[in-house]
Amino acid sequence: MRPGGCARAKAASPPAPAAGRPRPQQPSIPPEKDVRPAAVSRARTCPGDKPGRGKRYSAAVTGPQAAPGDGQEEAYLLGLRLRGRQVLVVGGGAVAARRVPRLLTAGADVVLVSTSVTPALEELAAQGRISWRHRAYAAGDCASAWLVIACTSKPEVNAAIAAEAEGNRTWCVRADDASASTAWTPASGTAGDTSVGVLSGDPRHSAAVRDAITAGLRSGTIAARHHRRRLAGVALVGGGPGDPGLITVRGRQLLAEADVVIADRLGPRELLAELPPDVLVIDAGKVPYRRQMSQDEINEALVTHAASGKFVVRLKGGDPFVFGRGGEEMLACLRAGVPVTVVPGVTSAVGVPTAAGLPVTHRGTAQDFHVISVHVPPDDARSAVDWPALARSAGTLVLLMSLERMGAVTRALMKHGRPGDCPVSVIADGTMPTQRTIYSTLEGVERRLVEEGVRPPAVVVIGGVVTIAAELAALARDLGG
């Protein structure tokens, strides 16, 4: 089909009269028995083609007329390009009000014939977006239409409309009788650049299937990579604190498009099992004190795979720009000429305490909170953290990567003014099924961690909000019996 061309498929009808013989006038009331041929095909010249030289396109409808509830397997789904082509809608009620907006979106020239219309349709007519013929249906209305929708409240009128459309070899949708329609309207929806149409013979079931498909495409739970229009470059995707349900919709969509995924240990790794088998998954490790890819190796892998034409997703735990080295990876890519998309994620600094019922701020208790990466102890020359200022602050302290250095941290805080009985909460495996919470104090937490055998990953929260969290947990337990 040439670009912008038409494929006008026409419904089954008796052969056209010979040249020079007028076509019989269509009746206003259809015959009692509707007899259709077993098969027919007809070609039509597209608008704008020169006379005698226009391209011709054929379509065929085969088989006898379907009985009510049957013939679903005979339906041939087809995308109609309606821009600039007339669609006749007869009837101005609720059905028309649902169908017309979608026709307008497709660019159709909508002609509405009805003695009365809904307020929404009347507004469209007032705006000049549709042509409203304020009268009842009359024979001849279908003459210029490429598609006809009969949705009046009178079956005999819908039958007459369908009969005229049949005589004109024009597809007709009857809203009142699907078995008498030459065309059915699928339950349709869109997800991004994808249109979905579903036919099942049961409109409600079709709508439910449509909703499930479009929701899956929008959320990325249905992995359907593009092939003609591939994404390019690198996406730095924040996967959230661990629970795969906490990744953003955009993050999951991009993950479904990936050719290569470079994943951290703390990302939502369960999602990797849903990827197609041809996706290359690279384990970047990031396990404390164990073998892992260096940051330079990660940067090199991002650039190399993206430069080879692959779409690369860097799946990280939390948010890529909160102690995630996302800035370093973005710099490496951009300096190499690789485009980068950044998708925010739920940072574990807030997401994990929230999942444990611990508010990092609370009116009258904490007006500020501080997030600290404790990858080196307070007395290390490489530490840029002002521990004395943190000790004097009344705000909440949220510590990441701190388990191996908790003794040094608690001693520094108490040395500079934080009381030893200051409440502390440690949340291990936050948002995961193995999540557990430990309550202690600044002077007792180091010993408690050893007793409980707590291992990374864990988030430590210090401050008065821990007392609020303990009260919330007790009330929740009482409520649950």
C-alpha cells in the first residue's frame, strides 16, 4: 500500500448492475430475509488517484452469515486509516457519544444523523468538529461513507441503514445486533505507541482483556521489545529498595526494552527472570568485601555495549543518584558520546524506614533528617562527614552502609554530645519478605547487632522518631490481635 493510500474493504453484496443501468433505489425498510452471497470481493480506486490509473485494493468476506454468538473466528481484525474519510454515524445517544471521539482521534470526517443528540455530541457539533444533520435517517445517507455505524434506538431503522450500506458495499456496524453487522468494533485501547484491539464475542470480556494487555504494556509487566524503532544508549534505572513492586512504571518499561542489563545486588533481581532469554544480564556484584566489578569496569561495559547498538539498562538499587554512583556512570557515557536516560527510584534511605513504619520526620520530634554513607569510619581521613555537627543536631540520622562500622559511629556521636540512650532502629532486608526490625539505643546497638547476627543490607535510623515507630508497631500488633 502506498503511503497515505487507502484500503477500502467493502461488505458482501450482489454484483453491481451493468454500465448504463441505474442502481435500484434502496428501500427504507429492509426485507424480511437478509440473503448474502457466500463470497465477494471488490476493488475501489483511492481518492486522489487519476481516473483509469488508480491503484485497486481488494478484500473478501467469505462464509454464510454468522448466527448470533457464532462466527467469531471469521472476524478479520484490520486497522482502518480514516483520516479525511467520511464516517456516517446514525443515532445520537450513548453509543454514538462513545464512538465519535475515537473516530475523531483517527482523523475521520464524522457525519452525524439524528433528531436529537447528547450534550457532548452537541458540543462537538457546535465546535465544528462533526457535521450534524438534524433529522432522521433517509435513504441515500450512506452514499459517501467509508464506514457506517447504525446506533439508533429502532431496530428497523438500523436494519434499513445496514441494508443501504450493504448495497453500497460499505462496512456497517450495527450497535443493536452484532450478528447482523458486517463489521464489529473491537474493544480498543492504547499504551504508548501501541494500539490494542480485542474481539471475543463478549464485549465485557473483550474490554477486560484489553485492559489487562494495555495495563501490562504500560507497566512493563508485559515484556514486548520494539524491533523497528529500537531505543538507544543507556538508561540508569533506580530499582528501589528491593521489593520488585517498588520499581517505577517507567523503570519497568525500559527494563522490558533492554538488550543488556547490568544489575547490582541490591536491585530488584526477581525482575531479571522475566526478561527474554536473548537479553544479556551482567552481574555487577556490589557485595561488600567480595569480588565485584570495579566502577571503571562497569563504565566500560556501559559504553561498549551501547556503542555496539545495544540498549543498555543499568539496574541499580534505590535511586541512581543517591549514593549510587549514577553521576559517575552518566559522565562516562556522555563523554563517550552515549545518550543517557535517568529514571529515579525509591531510595532505601526513606523507603526502607517507611516500609518498617518508621517516619524519618514527625511533627514535634524531628524537623530534619540527614542521610549519611558510612563507607569509611568517622576517624578515617577520607571521611568528609561533620560528625560533631550531626551529634549536636536534633534531627534524624539515617545511616547507609554502616553495619561494619557501627561501633566507631556510636562512639563518635556520644563523644560529641548525643546521649547514650538515644533510640536506634536497625532495619535489615528492608521491603523484602525477610525484613526485620531491631530496636536499641546508641550505647547498646553494637552489641545487639552481634547478638542478632544482622548482616547487610540494613538501614540504621537514630533519633526520637524511633520511639514513634515503636509505638506505631505496638498499636498495629494490638489491632491485629
